[in-house]
Amino acid sequence: MKILLASLVGTAILSFVGCGGENVSSSKVVTPAEASAVKTATVSSSPSPFFEVSGPIVVENQLDLVCQREGIVSAILVDTGSRVKRGQTLASLDDREMRATRDAAEAKLKSIEADVKNWEAETSVAQVDLQRAQKMMAADLITREQLEHEQYKLVASKFEVDRERENARNARETLKALDLELEKTRIVAPFDGVVARRYIRSGEKVSNGDRIFWVTATAPLRVRFSLPERFLGAMQRGQKIPMSVAAFPDEQFNARVIQISPVVDPSSGTIEVLAELLQPVGHLMPGMAATLRIPEHK
């Protein structure tokens, strides 16, 4: 009986020691996948050296051309997508009535200018007649009234010259105004670019202020974006910034900072920055979204 009791006690002690030893000496085995996950988490938790910001690609010249006078569209010479040069005629209004009025004004000006020359000649004749009358008066060949008559003729001729010259000046101003109105019947490109939209149709009646075309320049391309105010001291004019666009993910572009806002927007706590693309990029267009990588300053 004693031997059996001792054996049971020994077995219990061994079992207890065995369990305790397993708890003390055991450690969790880390698999390769878990080790990789731990390593990745450690790398991703480190701060990025770049601050990414997005902004639209813009151009300096981009506007809607509007009609400057009422009229009927007589011709449309370009369409959406057409590349245009500065001064190129894009469309025109019916100008037949305006041109006839302008031609009549030009003819009137020529007639007045002829009258000016005629009265200038009359003045020269009156001047000669007065000089002859003065000599004849000195020789007592004419009366004082005849001499005064020649003097009055000269004064009257000079007045006629002044009046016709003033009429000619008014006629030139009228002709200039008609030429200006005639120019308004031609819609021309204000700068080199591309027609982004056409709003009119041939034969349509338009009024002063109606939109005709939306014209946009294609260069230089710029990117406008905002940064937190902590970058105010770090950004410098001329600084180069790497840039990418979603449409061409495999291409890398570079932009140069050309303008930095001198103030911080109090509502957002940001500064506005304008950068210009360095290399010619014909496949980028205004309106695309660009992503820029700004180095974080220490």
C-alpha cells in the first residue's frame, strides 16, 4: 500500500514538473509570412520624404469670344478642334449694309477734301487780289470801298477753308467709327491656340454679348495647386518638381515653380503655387489633373 501511494505521488510530481517546464520553455514559432508582414509594417510606418498634391493643368490665355454687335452669321471658317493663329478670322457677320454705309462715308470725305482744296485755292486768289488792290489803292486807281471788298473776300475764303477742314475732320472720324463697326463683323482669334467649343451656326442671328467661340491656348502649360502653410519657407521660385498625370501613368514630367502666393489663405491655411511645365508636351491638355511630389522639408 505504501509502495502504491509513493508511485502515485511520484507520477503526480513528474506530471506537474512536465507541464510547468513546457510553459516556461515554450516560445511562439514565427512563420516567414508573418516576418515579412512585420517588416512591411515597419517600412510603411516611416514618414514619406514627399508630399503629394494634385492640381489642374491650366494655360494663361483661355476665354470665350463674344459678339460685339448684332448681326447674322454669314460664314463660319473654323470648328471645334481647329488650331488658329492670332488675328485669324474665325467667323463673320453679314456686313453688306455696313460696308455700303462705310463706302458712302468715304465718298463724302473725299468730296469734302476736294472742297477744302477748292477753298484753299480761292483763298490764294483772294490774297493775290488783295495785294493788287492795295497797289492800285496806293496809285489812287480804286476807291477805299473796293479795297475793303477784297479784304472781306479774303477773310471769307479763310473762314470757308476752316469750315471745310472741320467738316473733313468730322468725316474722317465718322469713317473711322464705321471702320471699327465693320471690324466687329469679323470674329478673330486673339492669340495662338485651339478652338475648344463653337456656340454659333451659320445663318443664326446674334446679339451684342453672345458667345461665339471658346478659344484656349495650348502653351505654356501650367499647374496651379495649394500647399499647407508649412511649405511657405521651403518653396522657392525656379524649384523643379516631378509631376505625373493619370492619363499617362508611365511618363514622368517636370515643372518649375514660377509663382508663390505671398499670403496664406486664412480659411484653408494653404498657399497657392503656380508651376510651369519644362519640356514640350503636346499630348497634355488644359483641364487634366496633375499630381506633384513636393519634397518634405526638415
